[in-house]
Amino acid sequence: MRRFSARNQLVTLNEINITPLLDLAFVLLIIFIITTPLLEQSISVKLPNGGDSKEAGNPADVVTAEVSTAGVYYLRGKRLGSAAEMERILVAEYRKNPKMIVRIRADAGGAYRLPVSIINICKRNGITRFDIATEPEKP
């Protein structure tokens, strides 16, 4: 006589526990919420005061061009070798998306010529949609 059958040892799992899956989804969501603002700003600059705090245009059309006080250029958070390289990449991006907006970020205490060089690049290549990132004025 057999007391235990072989079928009882192979019990199938007919329910899936989704609690660990939800925990993982919430952790990933929190990580993305925290890291998204960091991806938009690659270098630390003190923006000049003025302007309003509203973002203009469709965020998908915005390309961030930055210049540090040392004259190092960044485009979408990637360090570039020179202004000529920035010009080449901006022209290629503009050909892909004519609705492109160039958002210029530069330090308030930096040299005036650095952000102006980015504006000149835009003007030379027919990119008429650009803005300068500023901190909103505090009342």
C-alpha cells in the first residue's frame, strides 16, 4: 500500500504572486523620476536672472546647448571638442527636425562671447528658434 502518491509531490502553481513585480515597477519609476531632471542638465551653471519660468515649445524639439565658463561646449549633455563640432551636429539635427529649438545654457558670470558664439552658429545656419535659459525672477 502506498501512502503518498507521486502526483501530490508535483503540485502545480496556478497563481502568480505579482507583489515582487509591483515592487520592482515602483522602484524603477522612482529611479526614472529622480534621474530625468539630471539628464537635462549636464554641467553646473548659475543661470542669469530674468525671463519667465515657462518652457517654450515641445520638449521633444528642444536641443540643449551649453557652454561652461572655461569655454567647453556641450550638446545634449555630451562634451564637444569645439564650436565647429557643435555647428556640424546642430546643422544635422536641424535638417532632421526643422522645428528644433536650441536652448542655450551659460553661466551668468561667464564671458559674454561664449553664449553669443552659439547664437551666431544658429543664425549662420538658418536656425531661428533658440532661447536662453534663465532663472525666473524672485518676487
